[in-house]
Amino acid sequence: MGVLEGKVGAILGVASERSIAWGIAQALHKEGASLAFTYAGDMMEKRVRPLAESLGSKLILPCDVTRDEDIARTFEETGSVFGGLDFVIHSLAFANRDDLKGRYLDTSREGFRVALDVSAYSLVAVARAAAPLMRGRRGSVVTLSFYGAEKVIPQYNVMGVAKAALEASVRYLAADLGPDGIRVNAISAGPIKTLAAAGIAQFRDMLHQAEQRAPLRRNITLEDVGGAALYLCSDWSAGVTGDVLYVDCGYHVMGA
């Protein structure tokens, strides 16, 4: 029997078979979890639906996390189908490509708003909608961050600021939801080849540097992140909340 046998979770943010959210979904499904998936737009549905169906998902829903009504409908339907929820994986981030070039100083006001809305505020909105389905079930909310939240990463720019807001939100949400027995944590994953990473200039250089400097002398894999998410979604981490778990082969411990 898998460690998540009988558990139900929602996965927000699968973009392709190379996305972190997909690596997490595979790890959780392998341990017995039933999963609901969301997608944003027709193009993403074509990518997400076959992947979700390959894991036997009973619920695949459209959800634009900039629209509160979409989020509300997603979790209403999830509750209707499954009767409750044990965990949520929030793997959502976006910034305009132009704001990931040049100087952070030149970030547009609208670009800042969009990045913070999609990448940080969406966690607040999702947690608020999911919480009623998790009460009494020792629920877990897990989001994805990056080292650029605390150190300057060239060309990461406004996304680094958004991830900093995301990590602060993890702490505040953990305090708010703790009395209901709901835990909130983040995984700070090292660089990994995904569709989102393709929008970051010099990403290949980031991969090379991480591999050369990390104590384990390699880059992380989807399986590495999936295992960490499994820990945070299971009772193995029943006493862990408000934390940021680094899955970066130790890169964050190294100095210059």
C-alpha cells in the first residue's frame, strides 16, 4: 500500500511532461493518491489532458488563477467529486518575457502586477478556496520557489521578487491555517529544464554553474522534487509547516 493510498490532491501547474508539477504528480500517483488537474486555456488543455488521463484522473478542469470565480469553481467541483481534499500542489508562475531581460530597475508597473498576481497572490487565493475541503484531514499545501527569492540571480528580475513574496506568503498562510491542521510549505528547487525556464536568459549557464558548484556535483531531476513533495504531502512531515525545503543538491549552502 502506498503512503498516500486513499488521499486526494489537486495539481495546479502542469505544462508538459518536463514540468516540475508533472514530476510531482507522478510521484504522488505512484504512492496511491487520486489526482485532479487544472489547465489554463485550450492550448494547455491539449498538453495537460493526455498526461492527466494517463494517471487515471477523474477531474481535469480549466482554471485561470487570475480569476477568483475560476478558482472557486475548481474547488467546488473537486469537493463535489471527491468529498474533500488532502493536498494541493501549487506550481504556478509567470512574468512577461520583457521583464526577464536587462535590469530589474526597468520592470514595468503592469509587468510587476502580473508577476506578483500569478506567481504569489494565486497561492493565497488557492489556499483560501481549498482550505474548507481540507479541514479535519490534516491537509497540506505545497508551492514551488527558487533561490532567486533570496539572492540576486541575473535575468531572474521580477520573478525573484515574486518568489520572495511567495515564500513570505507561505509563512503567513501557515500561521493562518495551522489551527485548522493545514500545513503550508514551499520547495525551493534548483534549476531544471522546463518550459518556464526557457524564458530565462542564460539558463544553460545557470545549469552549468549549479552542476559545478553544488556539493552533489549534479543538477536536480524531476524525481528529486517529486520525492520532496511526497514527503510534504504525507504524514511523514506532519510537524512541518511554514518552511522552505531546498532541493538543489546543496547549491544554496555554498558561498562565493
